[in-house]
Amino acid sequence: MTTTIKVTDELRDRLKAQAARDGLTLGAHLAQLADAEDRRWRLSSLKAAVAQTSSADAASHATESAEWEHVELTDAPR
């Protein structure tokens, strides 16, 4: 199924040129742009969550992470 979206001729031409530059269809290019925006949003949300983390929780996480980095994997296959 396809659909029509209304954009200016200038924007359409920009998007088509970008897609052609990368050897993509316009639909594939728009999908990449949507994926990139989803990723940007997830990382922005993560950054905000990290910024809201209390110093006590951050210190606890750092301590636990350091401990796990030094755990010997005695049951790992060799």
C-alpha cells in the first residue's frame, strides 16, 4: 500500500536527491530518516533519565558494575 504526503516541491526535491545520492528509493530514505529520529529520541530519553539519577544510585551502579567487571567466569566454556 502506498500513500501520498504533501510536502513542498523544494523538500521533495531535497529528499529525492538525498535518496539518489545513497542509491535508495524515496521510501527507503524516509524509513532511514524515521529510524534515525527514533534513535535520537531514545538516546535523548536515556540522557534525561541518567541526568535524573540520584548520586547515590549512580555510585551504587558504578560500584556494582566494577564488581561485575572483575568476576571470573568459572563456568564459562573454554
